[in-house]
Amino acid sequence: MIGTLNLRQRILAGYVVPLLLMVGVAFAVYLQTQRLQALSADAVAAGRAVALGKEAHVGLAQYQRDMRGYLIAHDRNALETAAQSMARATENLDALAKLLTSAEQREVLARLLKTIDEIAGVTGKYRELVDAGSAAKALQFFRQSNLTELSVRVDALIDQIEAHELEILAQRDAEQTEASATLVSVTLGATVAAILLAIGIGRALAVRSTRTISESVAHVSTASTEMAATVDEHERTVTQQVAAVSEVSATVEELGMSARQSASQAESSAAAALQALELARHGTRAADEAAQSTAGMKEKIDSLAHRILSLSEQAGQIGGIAKLVGELASETNMLALNAAVEAARAGEQGKGFAVVASEIRKLAVQSKKSAERADALVTEIQNATNSAVMVTEDGSRSADEVMATASRVAEAFDAIAGAANNVSENAQQVMLNSKQQAAALSQVTDAMLSLAAGSRQMAAGTEQTKAGIENLKQVAHGLKAMV
């Protein structure tokens, strides 16, 4: 599946898979944290229930002591203190009722409240006797009552509630310890798995991406070699064209000499006219051949320009990929920096993660530098291909000029042929025809000079194209060595 992705998609995949794993880890950590919070809340509630039970127990004991003190000493202050103690005990038991969650505990609390009501009834009875002035009866009632049994029952019920809540507290502490250990194990295990997965995916993507770039560089080198061969062929064609121009110039010079001789030797005008006709036909064929060669050369130049433009577009795509790598390296650097900050906040537990974040930052910086170097090389390739395109455009224009000049040469040779026919048919007009022929030959000579100059310019452009292609090959070899 990775082989079907482009370079940008491969890089994104290398980051997405570990990121998804880390998201899953974060969700698991969140669930464990919620569980820890719930266990902590249960433990706090159990501890609070134990404390409330003890405070209620103390309040009830204080209430009974104060009531016994009133029974013995008839002190009204003892009644007020007893009322306050009972109020505190009742308030604590109401708060305790809100914290109890099990039906068993609520049943025990109901029995406790019923027992407290019985104690309040007994103490209220002997209080009434004391208030009525029957202290002896009140004391006798106190001795005969089951107040001691009720007090023991209260102690037992409160101890039962406290024991159950202490059991819950111990259970929640154990569960918290287990959940904390699980959270640490999940976090460390998932982090190590994410790191190993990221390294594995990164290596796989790096191998495949390097292979893809190497293949592209090989294609560039092959295209450069083909372009060099085409330019060499173009250079040979230009050389042949220069030779043909020289030959045509020599032929025109000979025709000029023949025209001058025909003016002074009218007797041989017919033979000279036939010779001029033959030479004109030869010149026409040479001009046609030059035009055909120039047309073929123009097609090859246009093909070369298209290939260079395609190479420039590929280089631009490589530059875009290099820029994307630089941007992802910058984002990776920022993510690693944030991870280092979070690891520093975590203290001793985050030291290992901080080391990993530091190494990731170093890799991100190196990736960014490599991307910048690749981008610079791509810029040089594009500059070289732009220069090559300009040279091929100059060559194409020169080829058009050569074709136009060859056409004019062919027309001039046709005029020469017509003049030669007229000389052979009408020897009396030899002098006039010779002058016309000399003027036409002068124009042909000028055209040949222009054609020679254009050929020299085309040869110079070919040399520049060869130099640009050589630079392009060197850049391709450099990029291949880099990857």
C-alpha cells in the first residue's frame, strides 16, 4: 500500500500512525484518570464517614455523661451541654446518612437512630422525675433501666459502620494503587510502542522515498544523455550547413566569373549559358537540401525544448517536495520542543521522554537542512533548464531564418536558370543578361554571407546548449549522490 503513495502522502503517513496511537493512549490515560478520580472520591467519602461516625459517637457519649451529671448534681448547665452534644451527634449522623451507599449500612444506621431514640426516651423519663423533685425515683429508674445495654448497642452499631467504611477505604486505596500502576504501564508501554512504530515506519518510508528519488534522478540523467546526443547531431548538421554555404558561395563566385566572361566573349555565350543553367539547377538542389535539413533541425530543437521544459517541471515538483519536507521538519521541531517542555514538567518520570524529544528535534533540524540543500539544487537545475530553453528558442529562430534564406537562394537560382535559358535562346542579349546575372549573383552572395553568419550563431548556441546540459547532468549526479 505504501508503494502507491506519493512522497508527501508517505511523510504524512509516517506521522499519522504514531499520532493515532498516541491519541489512543491519551484516551486510555483519560479513562484511567477518571477511574482514579472516582476511587479517590469513594475513599474520601469513606474517610469522611468514619470521621462523622466517631464524632457522633463522642457526641452521644458526652450526652449520656451530661444527663447522668444532671441526675446526680441537678445542674441545669449539664442539660444545656447535653442538648448541644445530642444536636452535634444528630447533625453528624444526618451527614453520615448522605454518604452511605449500601443498603446494609443504611439499615445499620436506622437501627442506630432507633437505639438513640430509645436512649433519649430513657434519659427524658428520669429527667422528668428529677424536674418533678423525685430524685430518688429518678435514680432508681436509672438503675433499673436498660440504658447501659443501649449504650453498648450504640457502640457496637457505630463500630460496625466504621469497620465497613474502613474496609471500603482500604479497598479503594488498593484499587487506586492498582489503577496507578496500570496507568504507568499503559503510558510507558504505549510510548515505547509509538517510538518503535515511528522508527519502523520512518525507515520504511525513507527507503522507499530514496528509491523513488534515485529513479527520478536516473530518468533525469538519461534525458540529459539523450539531449546531449541530440545537440551533437544538431552540431553536425550545422557544420554540414556551413560547408554547404561555403560550397554555394564558391559556386556563386564561379557564376560571377562566367557572367563577366560572357560579356566579353559573346561567341561562347550559349555554352556558358548551358553551364550556368546546370550550375543553377545544382544550386537549387543544394538550397532545397539545406532547407530540408534546417526543417529537421528545427523539429529536433523544438523536441529538445519540450524535454527541457518537462525536466524543469519535474525539478519544480522536487523543489515543492523539498519545501514540504522543510515545513514538516519545522512542525516536528515545534512538537518536539513542546514535548520537551511537558517532559520537564513531569520531572523524573519525563526524563526519558525529554531525551527522545531532543533526538527528534535534532533529526528535524537535519531534515530541514537537507530539504534546504535539495531546494537549492532544484533552483540550480531550473536555472540551467531555463537557459537551455532560451538557447533552443534562439536555435529555432535561426533555423527559421536559414529556411527563409534557403528559399530565397532557391528563387535566385531559378532566376539564374531563367537567365541562362534566355542567353541560350537569344545570344544577342548576352550583355544585358550578363549584367542582370551579375546583379543577381551579388544578391546571392549577400544572402550566402548572411546564411554563414546565422550558421556561426547557431553553432555558438549549440555550444551553450551542450554546456547547459553538462551542468544539468552534474546536478543530477549530485542529487543522486545526496540520496
